[in-house]
Amino acid sequence: FYNKINNYIFISPNGTVVDESPVFLYLQDNAKLYGGEFGFHLHPHPLDWIHFESSFAMVTGKQNNGDYLPLIPANNLTNTIRVEFEKSWMKQGYAFVTLRSTFNQNNVSAFETNTDGYNLLSAGLGGSFDLFKNELNISVSGTNLTNKTYINHLSRLKPEGIFNIGRNINIGLTYRL
């Protein structure tokens, strides 16, 4: 018995069916995962108010027979420029711009498809103020500011062709009593 879903063929041993659904046989085998993350943070002196941050993350998973493991995230590179400032009326002020680049994921298992890479632009600013002798934190930030249409490789909605979230704007207010 086999079932064809989104161009995948799932084989059910001996045609076993429970509640009108095929039962699948999953096998376990030895595999190796390797990868890592590298980060870099430049905080040049005497320019203490500016930060350059970059990180690269990658992971690969392979079975002993050389096949790739499923649901391994794509490699990604994140770059951020962040500034911190204080004014007479504001303390702990900040602003940032981040570009997150996710690369193509072509190292896929037998029941997966390749996923295209994408870039997401984020930015934000915020700070804290004294208001009635207590602290008020205000922030405004946005992710995917270019409204990029993309599907993350790990998305469970990928087989249905449902994209990840588009532009997202957040406003935050926190008042400490």
C-alpha cells in the first residue's frame, strides 16, 4: 500500500491501515550532526556608542550511508549595526538595523524539497524615560520590512505552499510602578 502526497510516496508495510489511515514504518539508523556558530562583535573605542555584530550558523546532518537527515535548518548569516545613546530627556536609548540572510537549503532528505534562500531586513529604536518618578520604556521595531515572500525550510506549512509572516511592526510600552 502506498500513499502519494505532494509528490512524496510513503510506503506502508503490508498495507496496514488503522482508522482509514495507512500506518508507516520508520527506521532508525546511526547519523552524525556537525556544525557550529561563529560570532563577531566590534565595539570600537572611543566610539562606545556603536556596535557591529555578525554571526554565522550552520549545521549538517548525515546518516552513515551518506543521505542527509530531514529538517536541518539552512545556514544563516546575521549582521547588525546598533547604536546606543543618552539625551538629557532619555536614558538607555538605542536604534538598530539587522539583515538576516538565510541561504539555500539543498542538503535535503528523500522526503523533502530544496528551499530557496532569502534576506530579511529588521530595524527598531527605543529608550527609557522618567515619568512621574517611574521608568517608562518605549520601543518600535519591525521585521521583514521589505515584505519578502519566503518559506523557512523548517516550516511545517511548506508542503502546503503557505508562506511565513510578512512585514511585522511592534510597538512596546512598559511602565514600572
